[in-house]
Amino acid sequence: MKISVILAHPDAKSFNYAIAQKAVGTLHKKEYEVYFHDLYREEFPPVIPASEIPRGLHCLKS
């Protein structure tokens, strides 16, 4: 099974980071295929440009 662990916390010494690392380690031990992404380390830009916002999506209706 493939699993993604995504962390979005600026401090690598934080409790959130420790939890993410523990989760990744545990999943590896159980032989899962794990993809870990630290969005701050990857310099992921958290803002979406207005031009990329989908318009007129009917699938979002409740």
C-alpha cells in the first residue's frame, strides 16, 4: 500500500515534526511504501493564483 505523509510546519524541532517522523518510521517497519513531504523544506507556495482556481465546477454541489 502507498501512503503519503504531508507535514506543513516551519519548525523541524516541533512536536508535529516528531509525530510525522514516528508515523513514517512505523509505516516503513510495516513495509508500506511511504512518501513523506515536508512542505516547508520543499518551499511549497501555499497561495494559489486566481487564474488557477477552477470555475463552474458542478461536482462541488451538495
